[in-house]
Amino acid sequence: MLYETILNEQIKLGSKINSIQSKINELPEGKLIVSRNGTRRKWYWTDGHSPVYLPKNKRALAEQLAHKKFLKLQLDNLLQEQKALSQYLKHHNSEAHQSEIQFLNSPEYKEL
């Protein structure tokens, strides 16, 4: 029973992962860097090289990049969870699972 629950959860995780990956692909390239200058915050866009200042009129781009960063954090967590479930299923004894199913379906034990 636990085995099926974990298999179902793994399938759900796979669809969530695919959904988040497609959302990430729709967002602009690059990363957002937020720095503090006194009491103000400055936004920078980077593609891995030198950062480029984003003026406040580019707020929409900054919001998209912030959303992308949030989605990537969610994706990392889901991938870790999927890996943990895979490891459990890999080490789960499928013969023990089969004997559990046979026991539950056995007419002699079913009525008890």
C-alpha cells in the first residue's frame, strides 16, 4: 500500500516538475541580483558575466526574473523529493510488496 502511494506521489511530482520547467522556459533569460544601497534596493540583470543595472521602469522584467528564481527554488525542492522517493523505491523489496498483496487478497485471511 505504501509502495503504491509512493509511486502515485512520484507521478504527481513528475507532472509538477514538467509544469514548473515549462513556466521557467517562458520567462526571460538571465538572473536577477538585488543589492542594497543605503535604504534603497538596486536591481541588476546578469547572464553569468557582468551585471547590468535595471532602472525602476524595468520593474516588470525584475518581477519576472524574481518569479523565475522562485520557480527554480521550487524545482530544486521537487527534484530532491523525487530523488528521495526513487531511492526508497529502489531499495524497497518488491517481493515483500507482492507477498503483502497476496496476503491481503487471500480468502483465508481476508475474512479475518
